[in-house]
Amino acid sequence: MAHSTPQLPRIRILATGGTIAGAQIAGERGYKAAAFSVEALIAAVPQLTALAQLDVEQVAAMGSQDMDEATWRKLATRTQAALENPEISGVVITHGTDTMEETAFFLNLVVSADKPVVLVGAMRPATAISADGPMNLYNAVAVAAHPDTRARGVLVVANDEIHFAREVAKTNTTQVGTFASGHRGLAGLVHAGRLHLYAPPVRRHTSGSEFAARPPTGETPGPRRALPRVDIVYAHAGMGRELIDAAVQADARGLVIAGMGDGNLGAVALAAAAEAAKAGVAVVRSSRAGGGVVERNIEVDDDGLGFIAADELNPQKARVLLMLALTRTRDVRVLQQFFFTY
Ligand code: GLU
């Protein structure tokens, strides 16, 4: 009896550059991000053809330190368009690792779909000895093609691990195990394409996100108007008030403090932040500590000073959420609720 081969899922790969597409240049120091096309990356992993049928689209070619709002919106639009195509089962986005957590969290909040969206990168350039990109790409396609990864929000795959967009952070400048999901742990493991999935995410995302109202087909998901300016100020012993004042003068609508410890500022900087909040700037206290919850009213009188606590979000993710939240409201109590919801 003849058996028909079941059709492989179709996965769209959206490429943006990064080290996964990077090349070492003979005789030169370092390497160049985004030197290879996505087709060249795929050609280096012929095993992919056994996992999925691949469509590819080069959305950008950059080191992700240059990631910006315009590219985020383009990526969101292309991701949404792919996911609305009934023939496509999921999307894989190749991306530099520097800002991968910010892009992943942005898409996690604005893309309206339950199909998998997986960001993938690499720490070693494609031309390096023992490059990590090919296995990461293989694993990312396996994750995007697997039916059980639906409705888990945007995921990041690297170093045999699967991370949730909200939890993941880059924690090491150069090592392949750079990504960590400290608070709530991994979304799962992936060993040469074999998945081990853990509990689903706890906070709202993608189709459950209020920033992800489904746009008319082809239009950009997310807020219609430009995101407001939100700056991050890094706190330190002996900090003055000048950088906080400069952010206010530059017309920042929001300010994220990468505070010491539990989101703290010394008295001088704290007074500047309180003045900013009084003047209507949304001030979010996050932490430079790399882990832990910033709670309200522990060492700082958030109620009295009109501040918002970042809860579990690191400064760069607090900035993404605050920009989106400020398109909805400037009410500090409502803004605080966003930080308890996402
Ligand atoms: N800085 C570059 C980027 O984020 C290269 C780092 C990487 O991809 O690991 O795109």
C-alpha cells in the first residue's frame, strides 16, 4: 500500500542580521555582523529540509545594537502577515543577541497570534570554529514547527534552551550560554530538534495582550502613533541629578531607573526623579542588579513620590512596556497595573 508523506509544516524565516550571519574577516580584528544572507545560513544546515518547508525574507541586515522602532514595526508587520497566512505554521526571526530580549518582548506584546514566533541568534560568527548558529537555527525551526509551542508567546532559542520573551536576558558578553531566564525559569529544552517543554508563561502575551489588537491585514500591529520617548538612567554611588534632568529636558515622557539594589537612588537623584514624576514624567524603578523583584514602597515611598515599580522587568524590558503603556495612559496607577499584568 502506498503511503503519502505527510506534508512538512511551512515556517517563514525573517532575517535581521546579527552574529548568526556574521563573518570573521581574514587578517582583521573581530568580525562583521550581518555579513551573510539568510539563504547562506540555511544552506549551511541541510538537515532543515527534514524539519520544515522554509520561506525566507530578509527584513534587515544589521547588528542588533542598531535595532530601532522602525525596524521593530516592520518586523511586527511581517511577522503578523506571515502568521495570518493559513499555510504558515510559525515564524523564526534571526537576530543579533545584543537586543534580542527587547525585540522579543516588543513582539510578545504587539503580535496577535497563537502560532509560534521564535527568535534565534548566535554568539560565534558563522565562520568561527564550532559556530553555534547552525544548531541554534535547526533547534529554532524545530520549536517553531512543533504544534505544542503554540500560545506560549514569543520564544528565544539558543544553546539548547527555549526561553520566554518576558523572562530572557543576555547575561554574558561573549559566551554561548549567555541567555538566562532567572525568575521563572526556562520555557523548555531542545536537543537536536527534540523538544522538552515546561509550564506555559504566566503573564499576558500576544493574542492576550491589549497592545496586540489585530490590525487590518498588511497593516502594522501595535500602537498607531510613534512610541513616546523613554530613557533609561543607570544609578550608581555618588550619582548626581544631571542625567535625570537632561532626560526631562529632552522631553522624555518616561524614565526607567536602573536603580541600585531594590531600585534605589541616592537622595540627590531621588529628588530629581520625584520632581520629574511631579512634572508628569512616568518614573519606573527597575534594578541594575540583574535579578529580583522591585516592589512598591519598600525603601522608596512610591505612593508619595508618584513612582511605578518595575516588578520583575529589567530596565530594557521595562522601557519597552512603558513606551507601549504610555500610548494608552499617563495615569500612574494604571501604568503600575501594566507592570503587574505583563
Ligand atoms: N552586536 C551584534 C548584534 O547584536 C552581534 C552580537 C550577536 O549577535 O551576538 O547583532
